[in-house]
Amino acid sequence: MTKDTNSGNSNSGNSNSGNSNSGDWNSGNSNSGNGNSGNSNSGNRNSGDSNSGNWNSDNSNSGNRNSGDSNSGNRNSGNSNSGYWNSGNSNSGDWNSGYWNSGNSNSGNRNSGDSNSGYWNSGDSNSGNSNSGNSNSGMFNTDEPNMRMFNKDTDIKRSDFNGFPLMEYFNVSYWISEDKMTEEEKKKNPTHKTTGGYTKKVEYKEAWEIFWRRTPEENKQKFLDLPNFDAEIFKEITGIDVNESNMIDIDGKKWSKDTIKEALKHHVS
């Protein structure tokens, strides 16, 4: 049987208008898959480049029907997702418009729970932050109430409070580039060859442990200075025990030994 005519050059496949294709019906170049208008695809019907999955309009996807880049999951318009139907980036969960979520249906970021518009929640349906409980918000209010912290009311409104700790190092999922992956991780995530890495999911309290190691001592002190701070509630939510031997009580206020050492460096020669 005679091969179909190629209008492109150096094709071993059939009916290609592009060049150097081993697959069929490609208008792009260097495709081993079929029906691609993009380039260097081993999957089929991709308009983007370097996809091993199918029906992708962007690049480097091992999943299917992605318009974003570097997804191992399916139907993502965002980037670097291992979950499905995400418009945000770096999610291992599904249906997230926010980023770095291991839970599902979050519009906020870095949640391991589901349906949160706030951040850093392990519970569900929270509009606030760092909650392990569910549905922490009110309804049909026109004024601003005082904040509740550590299960108690405070005498300050959220908009008036400037003492929030920084949470920039807190993530429940991390993008691990291919060059930083272990051999075991590469075996469990073979799509790294296409995406250039994978999204690593960590449990909520493990994320807090990583965060607590990385955050500066002065930022740790901001947590201890929060209104109504309760070490037991803090431990219940985060897994972090601040009542260990590293803490010193001075005039009713707790300080870590590391914070005191840093302060002494500037005052003791």
C-alpha cells in the first residue's frame, strides 16, 4: 500500500503538512503523535508543544485537555497542577481557582480543607484563615465585628489589627523541579519527564512544621503575641508545641530562647 502524501518535509508518517513527523495528520513539526498543530508532541491532537497527553492547547502537559502548562492532571487552565479542573496554579486537589491547595474547590490559597475562600485552613468552608473548624463566618451583616481569636472574642477589629504574622513560607503543596527529585519520586511520578517536575502534597500539620522551621524568630514571636493566644489551641491546629523547654516566661509574656539570644547579640558585647 502506498503511503498518504505529505506536503511537509522529512515525514515518516502520513498526511502531514508539517515537517519531521513520525505520526499522522500533523500540521506542526517533530510530532510522534497524531493530529497535532503544535510541535514535539508524543500525544494526540495538541495545539501546544511538548505534550505527552492529548488535546492540550498549551505546553509540557502529561495530562489531557489542559490550556495551562506543565499539568499532570486533566482539564486545567492553570499551571503545574496534578489535580483536575483547576484554574489556579500548583494544586494537587481539584476545582481550585486559588493556588497551592491540596483540598478541593478553594478560591483561597494553601488550604488542605475544601471550599475555603480564606487561606491556610485545614477545615472546610471558611472565609477566615488558619481554621481547623468549619464554616467560620457570619451572614447578612452590615458592620464589622471584633475578631475572634483562639475561640474567644477580642476587642479589636480585623481591619484595625496590624500584628498578623507573615505566612509566606506556608504551603500545603510544593513544585519540585526534576533536578531536585529523588529517584523514588521519579518512579512514583513518571510524568516529570514531560512536566519538568511534580507537585508534592504535604499534610497540613507537616506544612506547619516546615513553615515553623523556616520562618524567622521575630515572626514566631508575632504568633505568641496574638490576642488571646492559647498554646493548646495553637498546638491542636498546627501541631506546633510552643510550651517546650525553648520558651521562657518574662513578666507574663512568652519568648523563645532564640529570640532572646538574637536580642542579646545587639546589647551585649
